[in-house]
Amino acid sequence: MENIFSQVERNIDRLVENDVNWSACATAEQLQRARNGQLEMTFGCGRAIPPEWFGDLHGKRALCLAGAGGLQAPLLACAGAKVTVLDLSERMLDKDRAIAARENLDMDIQHGNMCDLSRFADETFDLVLNPPSLFYVPDVMPVFREVHRVLKKGGSFIMCSSNPIAYVCDYDADLGCYKAVNFMPYCSLDHDDQGDWVEYGHTMESYIGGQIAAGFVISGYLEQQAEDITELYFITKGDKR
Ligand SMILES: C[S@@+](CC[C@H](N)C(=O)[O-])C[C@H]1O[C@@H](n2cnc3c(N)ncnc32)[C@H](O)[C@@H]1O
């Protein structure tokens, strides 16, 4: 495969063109409530993030990392933050452009790869919000190190991703249930039946140990199980002290 990130971009664009559920934008009502001080922040997995994880966002600089789609970035902007959204998919970014134009929101919308944040100076942001997306990068450490670098001291990194159980288990149609069949870490490219889909199952050691190794202090942890029972998401809040 020539470049995994070009392939991920094509895969995401194709899903967005087919209206995948996690590309649904914030509603006008949600945006209005955020303007009125009621921020209801969810990721694609549906779990709401406690408002106290954000605090008062007025005047704060927030980076929505791999966070396009017209959901999180416009909500943060309506809550008073100065928002930058960076994403690999132009189709996802188009949704933020459309909402920014319709709602008259001043958002900085950038096409880019979360593994390379060299365009941002050290200690630029108060908050980095990262919706489920780290399973599209082969190694989470460059992302964690870069996020730690671009955060101000006292800033927070809120991320969501998939628990390894989603990759360890496959549905066995003959047995009529899930079966643990894969060792971790997982890579879709090692499986012929996955076609051109690129996805990585990282260990919890990579996610939690990786953030700690990058310098974060983990101060919050949440989980959300989807209807498909092995789709178990977790959310962490990591602080730069
Ligand atoms: C599942 S969507 C998450 C966004 C959605 N707003 C949500 O609430 O779940 C994953 C996003 O990650 C982006 N993405 C994947 N790999 C990326 C990379 N290496 N750099 C930047 N964005 C990436 C995709 O383009 C997509 O917009």
C-alpha cells in the first residue's frame, strides 16, 4: 500500500459520502444550548463528557484533533473557545466549513495528519479534544508526544478510542457468538478479508502507558459499550502539569 494515510483518507471520505452515523453534525438546538452555557459534548460512541472536564471555555484555545464532522468543533466554538480543527478528511472538514458559514462561527479549519503537529508552536492550546480516531494510526506515541508539546501547562487532552476487545474478538457465524481469535496489537492489513480497510487495534498499555510516558497525568476515565457488544469505547482525560 503506497501510503497508509492516503488510504485512510479515501476510506473515511467514502464512509462520509455514505452518511456514516459518526459524521452527523451538531443540531442548531445543541449549538444554541452550548451558547447558553449547556455544553453537551459527545463522541461518536455516544458517551457524554462531564462538563467539568472542560471548565469555562471562554477565550480558551482548543484543538479538535482528528475531530472534524461538524460536531465537536462547532460546539466548542459556541461554548466560547477559539477552535482549530485538524483532520485528514476533506469531506469531514467540509461539514465544519458548512456549519461555520451557517452559524457565523470563526473556526480555524485545517487539513492535516495528527501524527505531525509541527505547524503548531509549543504550548499553543488549553485543550486538545480527540474523538475516536487513534485506531487509524500505526503508532500512538508520536501523537501523544506532539499533543503534550502543543498543550499549555495546565491544559488537558481528552481522547476516546476502542478497547482491545473490539479487535481480539470476531463474530463466529457457526457458533452464533463472538470468539477471541486475534492477538494484540491488531492490524487490518494482516487480514486478507479486510480489503483496503486500514485500522489498528492498540493495547491499553499503548493508550494509558503511552500517555503517562508522554508526560500526562490521567485524571479521568469513562467507558461506553455499543450495541455490538465487543465495541467498547473508553475516554481518558490527561493533564499536562
Ligand atoms: C470516527 S471519526 C471521529 C469524528 C467524529 N466527529 C466523532 O464524533 O466520532 C474519525 C476521524 O479521524 C480522522 N482521522 C483519521 N486518521 C487521521 C489522521 N492520521 N490525522 C487526522 N485525522 C485523522 C478521520 O478523517 C475522521 O474524521
